[in-house]
Amino acid sequence: MCQTIPRFPSARRAVNASRIPCLHASCHRWFKTASGLNHHKSSFHNFSFHKSGLPVHSQSTSPHEGVVRDYHDKLTGMLVDSTHLPISLVRCTGQKCDSNGQPIQPNSPPPPVSEKDPDDWGPYGNQLRFETTEFIFQEAEMSASKIDKLLYLWGGSSNGGQPPFSDHNELYETIDATKLGDIRWDTFGLRYSGERPTDNVPPWMDEVYEYWFRDPSTLVENMFSNTEFDGEIDYAPYRDFTADDKRRYQNFMSGDWAWSQADIIAQDPSIHGSTFVPIILGSDKTTVSVATGQNDYWPVYISIGNIHNNVRRAHHNGVELLAFLAIPKAAKKYTDDPTFRRFKKQLFHAAMSRILSPLKSGMTVPRVMKCPDGHFRRAIFGIGPYIADYPEQVLVSGIVQNWCGRCVASPDNLDAGGPPRTAQLMRALIEELQAGTAWDEWGVDVNVVPFTEDFPRADICQLLAPDILHQLVKGGFKDHLVEWVGKYLELKYGKAGAKERMMDIDRRIAAAPPFPGLRRFPDGRGFSQWTGDDSKALMKVCMPSPFLNRVLHGGHVPQDIVRTLRAFLEFCYIVRQNVITDDTLSDLKNALDRFHYHREIFREVGVRVEGFSLPRQHSLVHYEALIRLFGAPNGLCTSITESKHITAVKKPWRRSSKYRALGQILRTNQRLAQLAAARSDFEARGMLPISRPRENVLQGNDEHEHAGVVDDRPVLAHSDVKLARCHGKCCLPVLSQILIFHEARGRARSVPALAIELGIPTLSTLIGQFLYEQLQCESISPSAGARRLPVFAGALKVFHSATATFVSPSDPSGIGGMRREKIRAIPVWHHGPARYDTLFVSTDDTFNGMLSMEVARVLCFFSFIYTNGYSYSCALIHWFDRIADEPDDLTGMWMVRPSFMADGSKNLSVIHVDSIVRGAHLLPIFGREQVPRSVDFHNSLDIYRGFYVNRFADYHAFELAS
């Protein structure tokens, strides 16, 4: 069960706690690692500007200066000739205008946020009534009966005073009276108007299909004026270049599509100086309840390409509900009727054209709009990318099922590729070919005219957004690779043998140690019934250790299958990165080439004798081009629209009466929008704290409550160390924030007592070694002499956990890209066994990634105040050694083992929490034998002696542990 691994510790490097300064003028920040310093520089000291049209290499920049940014020279937000103005000032902020579109000086202050009195709370009257309304309706989501009960109890309380509202009706009326954000829902109906049979007319031909929508131009104007987006928005297309003249892609406006659109728009000189506003759309059918009948809704969402990807992913009013589309249904005998199927497609495009029509005039004539910085600018609209899964992409683009929407590769051999599919090509095929020929040979449905044909500069074939969730996670991983591996096991071992091996894989999944934000599967998970969340969770633990160990050490599948899985996962994690450079694209291409090469094993073993002509897998070849067009794909994924379903559809449906629920859903969304707009206005006028700290925690099982997104904006690319109750001399800005809190009750309060409790008699010596290093760092000579260890005999406080807050924009995070996780060292966890987590410790400033860190297991968090008056927040850790000096060649993961001294005792140290980077997830190297039932997630770290460092635990870990 356990591998025998020698117990000889490797040479331990000095622990590094915040010792690298940023030398940029006026910056006083310090960092743990060189990578942290580089990230900080690239985010805050990175931009030098040059006039568009000059060669990039003509600009002299040091590698430490970071990035050269080149703004488009026509659509920059300028209204006047700016040759006399500094290029950096004009192109970075855009030239402003007044509310009539007349130019103003670039250094002019913005107009007043509002002419209202500073104590004007509108219909709410005062702050208490507003925050009570917000809490009841938005946060607690109370039903009308519960609102009435709360207000009744409030009024009956001896200390509560008069309740702010008499009942739920008054509260609802107050929200409805809010003018801000009050974008009313409108409706129209469409019906079939084609040829009808002389008798037995199908009912669907007589039905009127109802559509509900809000004015998209008003939604865009409100979004563009949201003060929360100030500093998180781009007013002009731009191109970023690294110091060695390589492209850098991040937010939407950094891509080539926005730049090329600006070139087209700039052909009209009257539009020069306008701000280009790409309209991002997305739609996705969702089911709110199967148990009460098939309750399906088809929402359409809208966003703008100017806001940064992290804002769109975190929502924060960066994605708005635009419309609800009708879902035409018919009796079963009509579902396959070609006329009905054609009508459904035409109905979608007719409705979308009608819904988006208010934007059309703004695509040729600029509109004056207020911006997040308070200034006005002229804006020109354009239809941007469409976020959709593959079935919806087929509908949106008017292609035939199993064809590619971006190229004309044959569905029988998608791997062969083909020329790009364009709107111009589609129009020519429709005009020149018979319907059957266009369908069979080109994958074009001539009966469908995409709605984008009604809008200037819109090519739907170019606008199909990448879809990480359905193309990679659900498609390539779950539906393809995992299914193929299962089929291979059945072919080789029969159904019974395959089932036995899959059961062992389930036990290995169940034995994966807990990790913040990582879903646990105590009983494993059936491979045939995964949801999207299951797929994402199991990608993090199934491939890296439980699965690989079984197939690798057990020899159950060829190693090329392992290499195929590794290449695919690396592709998925690379493409999710927040910043992608030309070098990253090279890594992406390398992973794709390896995947295509090694996946042939499935053809050779008889699993995919028909080949790999699969639309979702074929989509991988287009990701490099899509990144160059639209920036990092994590800002245009269906996971954004699917998560928006929760707040826009599913939660409003749950709080409805379920009878004719759509009207109630519309009303709830409108009231939520009014509350959000009111809060934004109150914050802008200084009546409420801006960016009120709050933690959005991932919901689900007990593990998710220990990790979540943080809504604060970081002052740095990496946040400061701010210890809640323990402030020491070494508290300097570092890669991540380690926050100790909640002093443990009933724990030892002195060093001798803690040594007995932990069973570590050398604890006093370890603390002395820690103090000696700290005092040397602080240039304070120990009172007992430089060669003698300081002795601490005072009181200490023990803590059960520490919280690490760090910048991780590639993972689910807040508007500032920040994420929070809890690291535990607790003797009784959830009334069960102990839990002692593993973590990364910064040890070497001169390297990046794993070479800059070592892995350890925390045994205790504690703090004390030394005689010099400083408070020290510490962690007692058990070091792990690397098994090799480089990652495993087959899996690409580092391997570590617990470190022991020559006498067999654990290799322990006391370190300052400032040297902790974040938590690390280790997965056991199980070996050939089956996992005993006695092994579970509680004890696997204690039983096994070799571990993979799971770089697939999340996207931040993937970048950190590479």
C-alpha cells in the first residue's frame, strides 16, 4: 500500500518572507518571490506609450519596464486634434466631451455626479430603509409572507422601534418608485406567416409566440456609466507588447478584432475620436425544475467588450438580462416536421433582430454617453462576440449540425480543416447553390438568414466565441476522453473487469485530501452521470492522481493514453490563463500537437476506429485564432451565462408562486436592477462606503465554504499581509495575504504545554531558531548573545486556521481578481479526525514557480509577543522533500515526500506566516495495489509516503506549481 522512500532530508533553503523590494520610483512594496515582483511590475509599472503606426521595436524599453501599449490612433475617444497633447494622456483616458458632445480639455474635472442633495435617499427616505430593503429583497430573498412576519416581529419588539415598512407591499412600492435602473420590460409577438395546408392546420401555425425584452441601448448606457467600472474599463482598442516585442492578450479590447473594427469604422472621418463599444451577447436555454414539469426558459444576456474580463466573470452588473425568448413547442408528430424546424430557426433570428434594433442607429452615428469616470464620450456600437454552446452556435450561425461554424471543414473529416467560413461566403452560397447542395456540401441552411445580417460590420461566423465549458470541460474531457477510457477498459478487461477498476478509481478519488474550494467525493463519483460542476471538480483530482496512479502503476492502459490526458488538461489550463502571450500560444500549440499525436492510441486500440471528426474537439484548433481576435477566452465563456442563470432565472423562479412565473421573474429582475442602480448612485455620492467588503462564497458542500471570491480591489497585483490580531516587524507586502483569526479555545497557552499537546518536545528549540532568524533579519542582536538561541517563556495563542487571500484572476474571483482560501491545522475537524493542510512556502527569490518554493504540512498556527514588543504570527510545519529535481516526465507534476531526519524524526521548523504563499494540494502516489477501504481523505496524507503536487487543483496552482 505504501511505497518505501528513503528518510533523508534534502538541504533546506532559508525561508523567504517578503524581502524583495520594488525599485520603481515612489513604490515601497516588497514581495516574497521574483514572480510576484514581476507580476506587480507588469500590472502597475508596465505601460509606455508610443504613437500608433511607429514600429514597436523602435521604442526602447527595459524588460523591467514591462509592457508597451499601442492604442488605436483613430478611435481613442478623441474629439479634437490631439497632436499638441501627450499621447499617453489622450490615448489612455480618451478625450472627453460635454453632454452635448462638444469637446472639453482633457484635464477638465468631470461634472457633478448628481445635483441631488447629499442626504437625498429618494423613495427610501434614509439609509436604514434602503439597507433594510436591500437586505430583505436582494440578500435574504424573503417571500412576501416572511417579509410581513419580520416586520411584525420588528414592530412588536420592545427595543426595535417602528419598523421601516408596514408590510411587503410598501417595500415593493418603494423599490418600484426608484427611477434609477428602471428599465421597463416590453413585449412583442411573432407568429407563422408562411404557406398553410388547406386542412388540418397544425396548432403551432396559429400560435402567437411572445417575447419579452428591455431596451438594449438603455442597458448599454447604464452599464457604460456605472461608476463601479472606473479603472476596470478600456475606452479604445489597444495592443500590448512585451519588452521582447511579443504580443500580450488579456482583456477584450486587447484583441485584433476590436482593432480591425476600429479600422473599418475610422473610414468615416466624422466618427474619429469616438469610443468603440462592442456589444457582447449570449443565450442559453435553462431548466428551472423537472419535478414540477419541464419549466424551460431561454434568456438572452448582454454585456460590453470595454469592461475587463474579471468584471464580466464576477458579473457586478457587467452582464445584464436582455430578453426572454419564446420556446416554440408542438405535438410530437410535428417535432420532426421540416417546416416547423425551419420556422423555429427563423423565429429566433427575427426576434433577435427586433430586440437589438434600438442599437442599430448607434452603429453608424455616435451617441454621447456618460462613462464610469464621470465624463462624457461619444460612443459607436458594434455587434460583438456571441457566447453560446455548440447547439446554439449552429442555430445562431445558420449552419448544419456537425459542421464547424468557423471553417468549412467537412464533418466527415474535420481534422483536415478548411478555409474560414465568412458571412460573405455564406451569402454567395445561398445565392448560387440549390438548397440541397448548400446543405450537403457546405453545411449551410439557405432558409436561415442570421440576425447579424441586419446590422453593419457584423459577421456571425467570425463572432462565435470560444466556449471553455462545453467544448473543453464537458465535451473534450467528460464526453470524449473519460468515455473513451471506459470503453478501452471494457474492451480489454470486459465489463466486470472494467467495473472493478473503475470502483478502485472511485476509492482513489474519495481518498484525495481535502483542499479549499475543491469538491470532495467521499464515495467516489459515477463517471456516466456527471454534471458540468462534477466535470470541473473531477478534472482537478481524477486525472492528476487517482486515475493516473491506477493506469500508470497498474499498467491497465498504454502510456500514450496518459500522455493524451495530460496534453488535453494542459491545453485546458493554459487557455484559461488571464494573460496570454505569444509564448503562451506556443505552449498552447505544443499541448494541442501532443494531444493530436497521442490520441491516436484510441484509434489503435479500437475505441475510435472511425477517427476524431468531432465538432467540439475540432474547436481546439481555432483557439489560437480566437485568442488573437478576442483576448483571453475566460472572458467569453458560457460559464458566465450559466452562472448568471442562477441570479436572473433560477432564484427569481424559486421565489415566485410558480404560476405564470415569467411575469414574476421579470418583476424580480427589474427590482434587483433598481436596487443595484440605487446603491451605485449612493456610493458615487459618498452616502455609502464604496466597494463594501463582502465575501461571495462558493455554495455547495462543506468544502466550498472555505474558499471564495473577494469583492475588494487589490491595491497591488498581490495583496498585503495584514494580520488580524498579530502585527510584527516582518509584516511587509507579499505575494499573498495570510490572515490568522479565531483564537482556538481549550488549546495550550504556553510553549511547554503546546509541546506536550503536539507531542513535539523540541518545540522550544524550534521557536528559538525562528526568533534567532527573525532578530537577525531585524538587525536586533539577541540579548543572550549572537550564538545562543533566544528563549521564549511567555504566553502564546493557538489558532485553528489561517486565511490566504491572493490574486487569482483565472479562477472564480471578485472584481479585483482576488480569491480567498482557508488553511487549517485543527485536531478535530467537523467533529471527526484531525485536519492538517499542506502549503507552499517561499524559500528562494531567484527562481519562479516550484523552484522558488517548497512544500510543507502545517501542524499548528500560533502567535506570541516577544520581549522586544513585536508580535510574531507563526506556523509549525513539517517539511516535504522533492523526490526529483524536475517534474515527472509522464505526468508533468512534481513529486514530494515527507522529510525526516537521520534518526527518523520529522524535519520540523517554525516559520513566519509571511513566508506562506498559499495552500498546496497533494495527491498520494498510490502504487499498483488497490486502495484499502480504511483509507480516506482524512488519513491519506498520514499513510502514504509519496505525493504528486496537484497543479490541476485550480488555475492559480497550475501557474504556480509548473
